[in-house]
Amino acid sequence: MDSIQIRTGTAADRDAVREVAAKAFPKNDPDHMLASHPIVGERSFWRVQVADGGRIIGAVHVRRDQVPVGKALVVKGDVGAVSTLPEYQGKGHGTRLMQDTVAWMRDNDYDLSRLGGYGTFYSRFGYLRFPRRYYEIRLGDTATIGAATIEEGRIPIDAEAVTHMRPYNPATDGMALTALRRSFNAGLNGFVPPAPDSIFRPAADAWHAVYEENGTIRAYVLGQQLPKEVSEFEARVVLSECGCAPGAEEPLARVLEFVCNQAWAKQFTRITARFPFIPALSGVLARTRIRFSMVETYGGLASNMLQIVNLRSLMTRLAPELEARLADSGLTPPVCTFDLAIAKERVRLTVADAKIAVGPSEGTADAVVIDEFVLLQLVLGMLSFTEVEDRVPAPPAVARLLRVLFPRTAVVSGVWG
């Protein structure tokens, strides 16, 4: 074990990493994996395990993502393709590789890290089970209305409304869709806005529909048909995003019904949608005839998992957004210094003149200790401090400040960024 070295992969390692991936995951296509996870890329990194003689025996991929939280950009390391050659498995090499990867992210100023996998194994490296959110739409269920039993199949849509709906065409709709996506999702934590001049290109088996009125795109739905149902949150039809122009809630409702009818015509009985849990969408769906549920799942043995890998860099990157919230509140807090702590790390926060400075803890200031799972939800806007302050002892002045700094806000669903 001591002779095993771990380093960042280079272009020369491609064939060796491909061999590791092919042997560790024989059911997967290693070339497809390397196409989506390049050995060397602007945001793509591999950590490789090298044995005596220079043979690569293990590898793990890290994608560096930026997750918008208000005005701040938090850096997330998305970890995947954790793999070890079969003859080296069961000897602690995977454990050492993951320990190194988390430490490497911490040293390189990653704030958060996410992965999906076997919870019992990855919890040893600090990862916490974290929810995915999605809407489940069911087609063809039966409803009992009085003495009648009615099958919920095709949804009647006004014939005139149908004339406004059609498939998305990137050649004619691209710029308009980009502008609409940027405006509808503005301020949504975790949403990475497309560049203003970018054109959204459909993937294979796309289910993209728009509602056009007087030459203007008023609403859209983006989705895809999968070869098979993959999981509870990935049905045969997965909708990734939808939105509308201001005042165009009815067109959005109709285009959602239109997509449901397309699925029903193909005999699909279930759609999953990674839409945010916000009134702007749930309210629209509530005005349709679509049967839907809003689901928050933690998975089972396999789960979506998240952790804070560097609390100091996280709070430093959040500081501009926290200062903006403080300014918008009109609160003028007294100068205060306190430690913000989770079980594995603590940092010092100093608030003065509406500015927030983040530094190393000296162990002498009052500490506000927050469970890491709770702090992750506070950072993303899934919870407000008001909802948890009875479980987080803090001096009254600090508690007032934290109520302002951590409100509940609109946030994406899915894997958080």
C-alpha cells in the first residue's frame, strides 16, 4: 500500500484510465465515459492511483462546477467513476483514493462535493445522504367521482390552444428560448444560466415543445425520452425544465398538458420532471388536469450525497450574497464576531459596517454549532434559519443576524447544480 502513489491524471494516462474503467464497470461503455469525463479539461480532472512500475490501478473523476447562490458562485466537486482494477479491489485502495480525493478538493478550494453511490461506503468520507426533488406525473390512473370511475388518459385541450404548440426548433427559436430560460429562472439557486448568445441544441429523443403566440415563444417544456425507466426519478420520459414569459401561465399549463398527451399516445403511464418546488410551477400544474406529486427522495442503499469539504472557502464565496441580503434587510447589526462550526471544521465570521469577513477560528469566540446537513440546506436555500433556530443555540444578536443571512429561497431540484 505504501508504494501506491496518487496524482492528477494527464493526457498520457487516457488508455490506462480506460482500462481501469472497462474492467471495473464491464457493463458500461468506457469510451462514452471518457467522452463525457475528459482526462484533461477546463473543469475535468482525474485522480489516478499508480502502483510500482507505473501501472494505473485506480481512478476517480472530479468535475469542477459553479453553483449560483444568489450573487455568489459556490464551487462544487462532482465525483464519479470511482474505479479500481478487479485484482486490486478489497485491499483498501478505493478507500485511500477517496480519502485523497476529498483532501485534494479541500486543498484546491472546492466548497462542496456531490456524488451518487453506495451510502454506507461513501459516508466514511464525510458524504451525507441528501434529497433529490422531482415531480411525478401519472397518466392513465382511475379516478372515482361519485358513483363513476373515470380513466385519466388523454387531457382535453382547447383546439385553438393546440394550434400554438409545436416542437422546439433551434434554428428559429434558439435565441428566444435562451432569453426565456434566463428570465424565468433568474434568482433560482443552483440554476446555471445559458450564455445570452447560446443556442440550446436538442439531444437524441428530445421532447421539447413550445407555445408560440403572434410569433413569440410564450412557454416551453424541455425533456427527453429514455430507452428504459432508470430509477424512481428517471421514468421513460424525463422533463428537465419548463418556463414561461410573465403572465403566460396558461400557455405553460397547456404545453405541459400537450406533452402529457404525447406521452399517453405512446402508452407511457409515468413522467418525471426535475422542476423546482416553487409556487410559479406547482400553481400552474394545480390548474391543470394533470395528476402529479411533488417528491423528495433520499434513495436507499444508493443515494445522492453531498458534503461541505471546505467551510472557510464556502463562507468566503457566499459573503457577497450574504452582504447583499444584509443590505436589503435594512438591519444594522452591531459589530460582532463569532465562530460558525460544523463537526469537522469551524471558521470565524466578523460582521462590521455591513461587511462580512471570514477567517480561521482562533477557538476563543462564541461558537454557533450547526449540523452539517442543516447548514447545507441553509446555504442552498432549502431551509431558513428561522425554521431551525430552536435547534441552534446562538446569542440573540447572532440569531437575528442569521435569520437575515439564511432565508428560504427558490432552488433547483435534482442534484443541486
